[in-house]
Amino acid sequence: MYWHEEKECMGREELEQLQLERLQATIYRVATHVPFYRQKFKELNIDPDGFTSLEGLRSLPFTTKQDLRDNYPYGLFAVPLRDVVRVHSSSGTTGQATVVGYTGNDIKTWSSLTARVLTAAGVSKEDVVQIAFGYGLFTGGFGLHYGAELVGASVIPISSGNTRRQLQIMQDFRTTALICTPSYALLLADTIEELGIPLNAFSLKYGLFGAEPWSEAMRREIQEKLNIVATDNYGLSEVMGPGVAGECRERRGLHVNEDHFLVEIINPETLEPVAPGELGELVLTTLTKEAFPIIRYRTRDLTRLIEEPCPCGRTLRRIERITGRSDDMLIVKGVNVYPSQIENVIFEIEGTKPHYQIVVEREGRIDKITVLIEVVESIFFDEMRKQGRIIDTIKQKLASELGIGVEVKLVEEKSLGRSEGKAQRIIDNRKL
Ligand SMILES: [Zn+2]
């Protein structure tokens, strides 16, 4: 089931030709209308008319979150405000807010791309879609709302919060598709259990989750507890909002809407492209946006590109689920290590708790990583031989994931410090 079959299943050559034409138009647009890019192109000696191949993308400057902040509120808009029909903004909890805008055409494109994501996840006009993302300056609610209407589904714009009411409406209105963050889906599932509501009181079939990283283990738990097919989707307000990429029913990576966005995966240290299939930072360039085109936006999100064709028939390449942020990267023995890689391995091991700490030390000239992992009582007090087996399994999996060896220590439940806000996962004792 496709929304735009001719685009979603396009041949690579034809797609690249379309991408090139759209990239040329985008470069012309920003060079003409956005002083920030005009200036950067001048500094880098870039001729906006000189683009004849997609490889040229690599010569273009990156855009960062800080650039958006520096140009607050409207400095990066490529159209006058009278052509802007919608403005969204990031919350700005960790710094100044950023602002993005949409023309009427941008809203149409956005709706059609979220319609693709919804269709790929199984949603059709037969469905009742409950959108439990916040509606407001955040792009999650509105982005998927318009797509769901376009698909022809019955949309319940309930917005976020008020869990009991969500569940009541979910039962009464016979919701078949739930849209929210994965952690909220889990909270809803746990509340259903707590209240003792039987699952057959609900009509749920699909869950579309996004806006935060989640693990495969979490997907299994949500699917089981809510008896649904749970898919992951991805977007960010700086680039458009939801609709940038989404999983199909295969649930093995997210198809990027490559006819509207160019994907690069870079090493966040060297800013060079990583080897095919390697983990790195996702960089996105918009190809069709009018009000807020963006060139090589450094998302800070970590993923890898999946080149293999997908059994669903879509030719749009996939990215792996987002596993963390490049800001958290550690360099150990010259290798980039992301705490989220370690976390993913731990989460897959039975008996471990979601509490761990990564300690980095330097002995002589050699860096050493020790991962402390809380385990349930039954394992902690178990015989040494069994513990040894668990440690070996974790070590092996970590070595193959990270490419370097690490030490593993199992510790008793609740022995690692808890903090009020964000847990302190990394203790770097190296004096660098
Ligand atoms: Zn697919």
C-alpha cells in the first residue's frame, strides 16, 4: 500500500535526476533570498549556478542549530512573511528557540509526506486516528493531523496529556491508530493494565511513534501490551517536522522521502562521509521547501543508511532507527563510541536493568572503558559461573557493536546513583 507509488518506487537514476534539479532550484533560492547563505557561498567561492551533479553537495556549507538561533526569528526565511501561512517553533528549553515557516505549498507537501508515512504504517481512510502529540508550536501534532486527513482517516485531535481521558476516548470512539511518543504509548499501556481494562475493549491496530529515540525491546513491549503493529517515524521541525522518514510494515528501518530530502551520514568529528552502512550523524538538505529551505542541516541524530532494497517495494532508501545524539560521542582508542550503542546492547540482555554507567579511564597511554550494569537480584546473587556467562555475552556483543573491547561489571540493583533529571551515564576520568 503506497500513497505516491510512482515516487516511492522510483528508479534510482530517475530519482537522482529529480534530486539534482530540485537541489539546483533550492541553491538558487537560498542564494537569491537568504543573506546568510549568500554570504556563506561567497566566502566559500561557491557559484550557485555551477551545480551539475549531486556530488557537488559536499562542497556546500553545513547549517547548524546555532545558525537558526543566530538568525532568530525570520532571518533564514526565503520568502516574505506575507507568503508564509504557518509558523512553528522549537520549545527552546536548552537555549534560544528556533523558528520555521511554511508557505501554502509547503503545507501541501508536508501533508502529502506525512500521508505517505501513515499509509506505509497501514493507516487508510477506514481508520480512526487518535493524535496524542501536542498541538501547538511543536510540529508533531499538526504535521500528522493534516496527513491523516489527506489519507481520509477520521482524526481525533486529542493532543497530549490526560491519560484516563485518552483511554476513555480510545474505547468510545473506537480508535484504530494511535499517534504519540513511544514512551507515552507505554504509559498508556501500563495504565490500561493498572486499571484492569481488558484489551478487547479497544479497537487499536496501529501505533505510529516518533519524536524520541526508542529501542527494539521497547517496540516489542508496546506491540505486545497494546496488541498493535508499532512503527517508527522521524522528522524534526528545522527540516519540516514529521514526514521526513517512516517505517513500512516490514519495520526494518525508515524510508526517507528522498525526492524531498537529501540524506548524508557524516563522521561528526571529521565532517567527512562515513563508509557505507557505518553509524554517523544524519545530515539533511531540503529539496522542495519554499519558506524555509535548509542546506546540509546537522541533525546531531545518529543513524546509518540501509542500502539493501526493502521487500515492501519502495525504492526510497532507509535509515536505521535513531540511536542517540552525536553530542554524546566519546572518542576512545581513536574509535567513536556512542553511549546509545552500549545502551542498545544492554537493553537486549535479559535480567539487566535500564541503569548503567560508562566509566572511561586512561591507564598509562591506554584508554579503558568499563560498563557497570545493574542486574536483578536473582542474577546478582547467582553463582559466579552464570554471572560469568552473562558478562561474556555482553562483552562479545559490545565488542562487535563498538569495534573495541570493554570491561563489564554487574552491580546490584539501585547501586548506581540516581539523579533527579537526566541520569549521569558517562564518567570520563581521563585527564585529556
Ligand atoms: Zn519498506
